[in-house]
Amino acid sequence: MEVVITCVETTGAQVRLSDCVAFDQDITTMSVELRANGLEARRGVELLDHDGFARFLEQLAADFLGWDDRRAWRSYDEEFAVTARFHSRGRVELQWTLADTVSHAWTAAVTTWLHAGEDMARLAADARELFDAR
């Protein structure tokens, strides 16, 4: 199973979450791929709390009427991060970031825009299914 997040404004901007594997009840690995305008970055990431990531997305979906400021989630080693901002007209800006935390040689980020209602609810449900299927 995989989850593909496609920007509603620029369909070339995509994030792909796939290859989710549980090593035990606490550690999950998955592949994260970012694509936009010629940029392609892919990295295997380790999540100590995949449920925390799923809950982050579920909370964004539940708050479809909006929120103030920026919300953020990061993996424990900060090699994968997502920040969210609510904008007018019910749109959510999600910035997805991958980083090489060993050599610090590179960081890549892609921004996707989704509708706050159904799009965010679908993303949250798909992410939960991805983790439950591991």
C-alpha cells in the first residue's frame, strides 16, 4: 500500500509514503518520496511513534474550520518533518521535508496544498490505513 498526496494547485508537486514495515510495536520504517518541478528526493525514514504522525494528520483533518499559527510534526531524528498552515478559502498548506541528518549534505522540501475538508480527511484515513497494514 502507498499514500500519494498530490497538490490541488500544482499537480506536479507530490509526496509518496510507501513500503511501511513494523520492526516491533514501537519502530516503523517507511519510504518518503518528494517530487516537484524536477526535484526528486527519496529516503527511508524511521518512526518511533507512527501513531503520533497519524494523529497529527487526523487532528488537522478534524480542525477543518481552521486554526491559527503553524503546526508541526517531526520524526525523532528530524530526518522527516511536516508543517501545516491553514489559509483562507479552506486550504491547508503542507510542507514536507526530508533531510540527510548524518552528513547534513542535503535537505529537500515540497509544499502541497489540500482542501481542509475531504482532502485532509482522506489523507488522514489513508495514512492510518498505511500504518495499520504494516
